Amino acid sequence: MPQTKEDMKQYYLNNKEKFKAYYLANNEKLKEQHKQYKLNNKDKIKEQKKEYQKTDNGKKSLRIASWKQLGVISDDFNELYEKYINTNNCDNCDVELIHGMFGNNKKCLDHCHTTGQFRNVLCHGCNIRRG
């Protein structure tokens, strides 16, 4: 049996048909097991999710998910996130940006609402004025 991640990857590549057959044969059973696990472990899952959202990767995935929900389109969300995180001043008025939910100088990702394309990282005030 494979011992490392690389061994497991190679094992999978060599046995794709075996994995596919197992999945097809047990798909409904696996779905039901997953559903039961989620029902029986709601509090545990909720706590794990809460802890994950406090990590850097959790914050990043939440931020990117919210951008996608708002209609932002990007070829590389990782690159866009790095630009967002590393921008400390508004690209329009050069005011120092803050993180958070409130304030006229809170950091905003400006994008075109028609095309979804990213434009700039702006303060809330400039973002509102740009419309």
C-alpha cells in the first residue's frame, strides 16, 4: 500500500479504472454516509469551519468567494488577492486604507458591474463616487 502522497498519486494513476469502478458501485452509499456524517457532526463541522476561517487560507477563500458572489471575474484570483492584500493606499486618492466593515477609507475591490473585470483597489469613498 502507498506510504507517501506521491506514492498514492502514482497508485491512483496506475489504478484509475479500479477507483472509477468502486465509485460507480458505491456512489449512492457514499453520498448517504456523507449526509449522515454531516447530520451527526453539525457542531464539530461548524467549529472546524469557524477555526479554518481564522487562518490565512480561510480568510483568503472567504474573500475570493465573496468577490465571485459579487460578480468579479478574474483569470487568477490568487494574483488578485495578493494585489488586494498588498495595497495599502487608495489607487485614486492615496488615502491610507483600513481593513474592516466601516469607515470611508475601508478597502474595496473596484470592478465593472457590467463585465465583472477588476479595475482598482480603492477606499470606500472613491468606490462609491465612481459608481
